[in-house]
Amino acid sequence: MLAAASGCSWGSGNAGSSNGGQGIAFSVKIGDSEMAGSSARLLNEAYMPGNSLIELFKKSGVVNFSEDGYKILEVNKVSLGQDMGWEIQVNGKKVQDLSTTVEPGAAITMSAGPADNGKMFQPVIITVNGGSEQPGLTHSHVLPFMQDMSVKGLLKNSGMVKLAEDNRTVLTVMEYSPLSSEEWRLKVNDKGLLGNGVDMKLSPQDKLEISLVLK
């Protein structure tokens, strides 16, 4: 697993051969989920021949680093929980040296996994969707799955959500309180939750989405 997640130094490595095209291909893998969104477009707009990985990541804004420039904080607005890290592959080969030159047509893959390669990777994903009203809230956080984890338990453990006294109603997300014309709605794997849905038990790889919508 890539050393960036634990703050260790980078090793050395070179990108493999081109994938045959001229555009940069980019994917973000969280287990079975693909979360690259529009980041490939941002990378291609920022790309200049001779760019290194770190130059391309920083110019495009797709990857956010810590102040020392070594630890990856987010990839395409996706952050990882403790004991997780990112692995980078270029054209199918693991790369640890961010000064590696990105050739035209390269295929870059960022994969999340356990920082300890001996551990099983069982993630759940919580996504905040601020929509057009609050796009700055849009963000995903990957947390480890725990046995008998419910939607309510994930909300409480996320550190981003404040629930009402009934432990069912979402009051604030990332400290944002909806306006009188807005409300938070919950979905699990793109299916809306109502009433007692917060008691639903989750499985590894499930995705909980909290969306800010107009009433």
C-alpha cells in the first residue's frame, strides 16, 4: 500500500508503457466501486508533456496533499479512514515515486486498501451530496465495515453528522443546517430510506448517500 497514507517517504519506480491513446485515463477504486467522476477530464485539461505524477495531481486539483507534500489527504474528494491507504498504478504497474513522468495515453489507477496488506479490506462509503445549493459539501469518506453496523451507527461514527434526539433525523452534516426550504435525504446503494430505514443493517461495500434537496 502506498506510503503516502502513513506519511512515509516515497520509493522509486517508473511508469509503464502507454495505453495506446493520447488522453490520460484515470480511475479511483474503492473495492468494487469506481469513484473517479469527472476527474479524468480535469487531469487531461491540466496535462502537459513531461509532467510528473505530483505535478499533474497538484495542477489538476484531483489529489490533495498534506502541507509537506507527501501524504495524500483526498483523491477526487474521497478521503480514507484510519488504517487505509492509496496505491497508485500507471499502466498496470505499481508506482511509488511521484516524480515519475506521465506519458501521453497513460492509464492511472488509484486504489484504496488497508495500510497493512495482511488485513482484509471491507469498506463502507458515506457520501455527502450538497447538490447545486451547497456543492462545497460534496465529499465521500471511506470507513471500515463493522459487524452489525447499521445506517444509524454509520451516521454516528462518521464524525460528520449530528442527529436529533430521536437518533433518526439528520440535523446537520459537516456543520451545515438546511434552510427551511431544504432537507437531508438518505439513500443506500441508490435506494431511498424512509422511517425506520436508519435501522437497516449494512454490508461491506455499501454506499450511504446523504443528499441536500429542496422540499
